[in-house]
Amino acid sequence: MQALRGITWLLLMQSMGEVLSRALHLPLPGPVVGLLLLLVALRFPLVSESVQPVAEFLLQHLSLLFVPVGVGVMTHVAILSQYGVRIAIVIVLSTWISLGVSALVLRALMRREEAHG
């Protein structure tokens, strides 16, 4: 019964995120808004105690969630053979840029903390 409550909370938060994202024309996708709502809701024991067993189960079986991605890659292998190198370059560059920006933000926040601390 606890797992059913946990799944219900997860689906409820995702649905609420979808509704809010579409109704308010937010620039974020519904699942992201739902995750933010879930983050707030996890502060309450009623939600966190229900979601914990479901989260542990999903993490144990996380590899199964990659099966649809693998099937999608196999379906579009022709596109990958044509644009694979370009896609790899974009992925590597965007990862480096993200890491660089994250490092700069962290450094700025640490300096700010030192100045106020």
C-alpha cells in the first residue's frame, strides 16, 4: 500500500507540473515543474515516507529505463552514421561549457560566502 501511495505522489506531482507549465505558459517542461513541486513536497513526512520505497525500487531498476533510448538509437542508426561525429562534438563541447559555467558559479558563490561570512 505504501508503494501505491508513493507512485500516486510521483504521478500527481508530474501531472500538476504539466498543468502548471501549460496553463502558465512556463518555459520549463511539465516534468521539470513537477520535479520542483516534488522537491518542495518531500519536506513533508507524509510525502517523503511514501515516495522513499518507490524511489529505491526505481533506482535499483534504473537500467530498464534506458531500454527505450537504446531502441531509439538502433532505429535511427543511419542518422547517427551520417551525423555521429557532429553530435559527439556538440555533446563534448556543451559538457565542457556546462562544467566551466558551473565552476565559475561555484567560485562566485564561494567568494560571496567568504565576503559575508
